[in-house]
Amino acid sequence: MNFEKENSAGFLVNHMARLFAKELQHQIAPLGIVVGQFPILLELWLKDGVTQKDLLDKIDVEQATLANTLNRMERDGLIRRTKSLTDARAQLIWLTEKATALRNSAYEAAQNVNADALQVLSEPERTKFMGFMRKIIDGMRAD
């Protein structure tokens, strides 16, 4: 079997994701957050006070990875946890004022990374590219 990484969607997507992450990390480091926290923050900026299971369903990472990241975020003063009133086993995850205050700057950093990376594509190509990625993600989640 002949495998050519240059023709592998998985290899190329992974490579591109690492480049995006590297540049995003460079942009958000001054804010005191790291790239691994970014998907969690994006979800919490949309809806605060969710369970760890809610986050797992949204961001597609391993439970242990999420738990470790949440522990670091709590240590760094980005989130706080409270007991759920409806489920004694669950904790709700809330943003702190510190994390809430970072939202606009973090969004701007992400938009800058996206704009810089996608500038090599025309507007119609960007639209198709984004659509194709969404379609593939939806298809892989359905499996």
C-alpha cells in the first residue's frame, strides 16, 4: 500500500490545524490563555453555567483532557465551579470576570488568525472551504 501524506486529507487537516494553533497561541499568549483552553472558552462565552458533559459533547476531546484543562483554568482564575441543584453528582462551570473580560480580545485574535490564513483564497473559495469543513465534521460526528 502506498501512502502519500501530501494526498491525505487527515494529514493535511492536522498540519493546517497545528499551524492555526501555533499562530493562535502566539496571538492569545498576551491574554494569559493557551490554545487548549480556547475551545472551552468559546463554548462558555456562548453559554455559561454548563456541566462538564455539556462541554464534552460540544468540543470533542477526551474526558481526561477536558478535566485537566478545567483544573488548570480554575487554578488560573478563568472558571469557577458550583454544585448543580438538579444533579448532586454534577458541577456547573462558570466563567470568572477575568475570563469574561478576555472575550473581545480573544475573538479579535482568532479573527485575525483566520483572516491571515484564508487570505490566499478568494471569497467564493473561502465559502466553499468552510462549507466543506462543516460537512466533513458533521459526517464524522454522525459515525
